[in-house]
Amino acid sequence: MLIDQIYAMGYLYHFDWGCPDGVHSGWAIIEAEDEAQARLAVPSFVRSKARVVRLTKYNGESKVFHKMDEKLVQGK
């Protein structure tokens, strides 16, 4: 079973899991230099299926934040 392999490899507690809601996927927020480095945090047997998403935080002073806000108001 996949979860047994993940547990045996020590990955189980490094991810947050959606299983209680029927979403059998794991998520982790890590710091990495690039996508390739981030992908290395994923167990090798599912690494090719992993989706890596770069996250950022915005504050109210960010120009990008204001542009996003304008698009939401305009419904775009």
C-alpha cells in the first residue's frame, strides 16, 4: 500500500494530507532554491506526478497586490 511505503520512508509526517475529505494527496510547504530542488522533497516513486507551486506573500503596499485587487473587482 502506498501509505505504508510513505511511512516507511519517513515522509508521512512531513506532509499535510487531505484523506479525511477523500482527497488522497499530500501537501508540504518548503523552502527551495528552484523547482528541481523542491521536487526532491517528494518521495521518488511519485515525484514525476508532483505539482510544484511557487508561493508568495503580499502586503497591502505591493503593486502586484493592487493589480490583483483591481482584477477581482472588475470580475476578470
